[in-house]
Amino acid sequence: MAKKSNIKTQGSRVLTKAANSINLSEKIKPEPNLIGYPLAWLVLISFIAYAPSLKFGLTELDDSIFIRDFHVYNEQFKNLFLSFNRGLFDALKDPYYRPVFMDSMIINYWLSGHGQNIFLYHLVNIALHSIAVVLLFKLFLKLEIKTLKAFILAAFFAIHPVLTQAVAWIPGRNDTLLAIFVLAFMNHSMRFTSDGTRKNLGWSVLFLLLALFTKETAVFAPAAIMVLYMFFAGYKIANKKLLLQYALWAACLVIWFVARKMATTQNVTYENGFLSELLHRLPLLIQYFGKIILPFDLSVFPTQQETVYYYGIIAIIITIAAIYFSPAKDKMKITGGVIFFVLFLIPALIVPAGLNDQTFEHRLYLPIIGVLLLVPETILFNGKYTEGQVLIYSIVIICITAGKTFSHEQNFSDPNEFWSQAVETSPSSAFANLHLSEYEDNLDKKCALIRKAFQLNPKEKYANFFYAEMLINTNKRDSILISEPYLLTEKGISGFYKCNFYLARVSVERGDNNGAIAYLQEFLKTEPETSKEGSEANNNLLVLYLTTNQINKIVYQARHMKELGLPVPENILQQYHI
């Protein structure tokens, strides 16, 4: 018996040595490292791709609202907390709840010298994009995608033209911020699940909360990471470490829901019913998928009805073929990638048409990750290629794709480029036609765009304002008086404060000087007083006070204008001893 035991012991030692020798041989032949310093390269690629945007200005689509119109709000650091208790565009009634985005604009406002340096807004956007790219690369590694392939996928994400709007358009950073927090949440959650470190658990919860307070799309983040656990990592739903996380995720959702409920936001409504609008928007899955695989039909202001489907259909066929001819494919991972893609597109599918009818491409910032997860299961990564060959053809594809990004990026350079491309790609958009009219120098073309927009949709935001402005600019009394109902209708639709400036003009034509004064005072509550229109409004107020012989107000207004550095007639300064 002793001999047998000794033989067994010696045998186990031999097996142990053999196993060690195998492990040692594996260590001697590590995975080829064709990319040195991958994180640095990814950051560099991100900055190169979007360096042209550093010279861009504003597009006049929301960015001017958050930077110029919200300058009073951005001045106060205490509003970093107030942002969590208000709507995005309107403090009292707004369906959009974006406190983290609003805080990013406050911080950027101060960094850029009170909103004067637009360069720094674009720089922050690029920096945020590069952070998201790095976090995505790390997530791919955690999903056991080889380093080279993870790098290629992250680099492709960094330069993909369909994500241009998220980086080159300043408000697009909201989706970049969302991705940063969601990816950080996923990375730390997976670390906790593997090593049980409480620090990682704490970070994952914090990042999930930040994601939720960035955009409501984050409610699908817990479901998305479960897809990664089940279809990629092979975890079971009843895993003890996951059970603890379920409870914490639920707590995060409750905190966000209560905070949003307490904030001054309003609920969205579906004019045609939820199911009807969902079915109408369901084909967007095809359009969006097509823009990822074949990014040709891109627009700064896309609409569902004017986006073609054939790119999407061709893209689906290409993807199915690439997977079918792959010698090695994992059906679980393919299923997981598709579910991930669809999950983060659900919010885009259920946005009420009355709230937002555009199919903006920045919404693909997270869904595109699901499509990238399909690539390792295709012939592109599973063919009979060496890693060097994979790297070479990937660089060629990335460079070609980057060329499209550079081209599309220019559409965000200034308002004229932006709205010209918007009308070119979405000619039936009343909103796009209206905004292009602002930058059209030819008066006949300008009026034609305004009339077209009004005919397309007389209830479109700002349609009545632009139509009224067109009438007022004729400088004919009858036309000016006719503009009043359009201006009042616009106030009822959008509450646009600039209506007050023109309503003051109408009041003067009607001989109602006190009414004109009230409108101008209301206008100056929002318009910067030293802007061109603000200066004109202040001057008009002074004239109206003189006309109505309101001495105290004449003195106050003249002093106020002098303090602002606005010109005041010398005879008024002398007459009233100012």
C-alpha cells in the first residue's frame, strides 16, 4: 500500500511538472503585441479625427441656447445643484431632464471665459470622446476580445462618421457623457463580479447614477450589462455577486425616478398612441443599422421619411453573409450583440413625434457598440489572416472611413453649412428651411424659404415668428400690423422671447406706447443688453420714455445705458444732469 501511495505521489508530481511546463510554454509565447501604447494611440486617433472641429463656431441648433441664451444661468455656480431640480430648456415645464449635461455647460462656460471661447467647448467634446473610446477598449478586453482586435474596434468607433454629431456638435456631448458613465459602470461592475472588491462596487453604483442623471437612456444600462454577463461572460442570473448588484441597480433607478419626479419636468404625451408611434418608428432599426455599416446617407438633421432604407437592407445582408462565411462564430455572442444594439435604441423608438421628429445620429453612440461586438464573429476577424494582415486591412478601412468623417464634419462648421446640409438632406423639414432662411443673403430666396416652411407646417416652432419678421421687414404699416397675430401665435406655441421685440414695434404703429414699453422690458429680461438687438431695445425704451414724458424712467434708463457702455445722446445727459 505504501508503494502504491508513493507511486501515486510521484505520478502527481510528474503531471504537475508537465502542467507547469505547458503553462510556462504558454507564457513564453505571449499574444503578439503589434500595437504599443494602445491607449495613447486611441486618444491620438480621436483628436486627429476631430481636430478640424476646434475651429468651428456654433450651429445655432440648441448650442446657442445653452451657451449664449443661458449665460445668466451659467454665471451661478450654485446652479450646479439647481440643475437637478429643473427641466433642460425650460425650468418649469420641460420633458427633458439633463442635470449632468447642464452642469457640464456651466463648468465649460467658466473655463471658456464666460462662454466667449467656443474653441474650449469643442476641445472638451473631443476630450470626452477620447475618454469614451478608451473605456470601450477596456470593456472589449474584459469581454476577452484579443488586444489587437479590441484596439481595431475601438479605433473604428473613434473615427466612425455616424458619431460625428456627438463630437462636432456641442450639445451632442450629452450622449458622449452618457457613454462614459455607462462604460465606466460596466467596467467596474465586471471587475467587482470577478474580484469582489467593494471599491469597484461603489464606483459602479456611482457611475450608474451619473448615467441616469445624464440621460434616461441609462435605464437600459443594467439590462445591457446583463446581456454582456449572460451572452459573453457566461454568468448565470442567480450569481451571488450579481444578486447584490441587482438590488443596488434598483436603488439607483428609484433615486433617479424620485429626483426626476420632484424636478419641474412634464410628462410626454403620444398624440397617436404609444403603440402606433412605436410601430411607425420600428423601421428606424434598419435605417440606423445601415448608417453604421454603410455610412453614406448621413445628415445633420435627419428625418425618418427622408432617410432611405436600401443602405440598411444591404448592410443587413452584408453582415449576415460575413457571419455565415465565418469559420468560427459564437451564436450566443451574435445574439448578445444584436440585443445590445436594440436595447439602447429603444428610447429613439419611443420618442413622441410631437416632441422630437428628428432621427439624430448621435443617438447611435451606445447602440453602435452592439454592432461592433458582432465583428469578432464575422469573417473579417475569423478568416485565414495573420494578425499583421488583419491590422493592415483594418488600417485601410479605418482611413477610408475617417475620410468620410472629415467630410461630414465640415457640415457642423457654421450655421450656413449646417442648415444648408439640413435642407439638402431633409427638404420637407419646415424647421430646417426656417433656419436656413436666417443665413440667406438673397432677399427673394430668404422669403421663399420662409413661405415654404410656413406651408410645410404652420405650427412648427418659429414658423410664425419668421413669417411675422418677414412682414415687418417690409417696413409697410399694413404689413407690420398684420404680423401681430403671427407673433402672438408663436408666443403660444414656443414662448419665443424675441416675439416681444417685434410686438413692441407693432404697438408703436398702433400708438400704444405703454404696450411697447412693456414688451421691450420683457424682451430685455432674456436678451443680452449689449447685443445688437439688446442695444436697440434699450435705445427704443429711452425714446418711449421721452415720448411719454416719464422723467424718472428717462433718468434711470439713460444712466443704465451709460453704465452698459451704450451710446446716450449728449443733450439728454446734459438736460437731465446725468
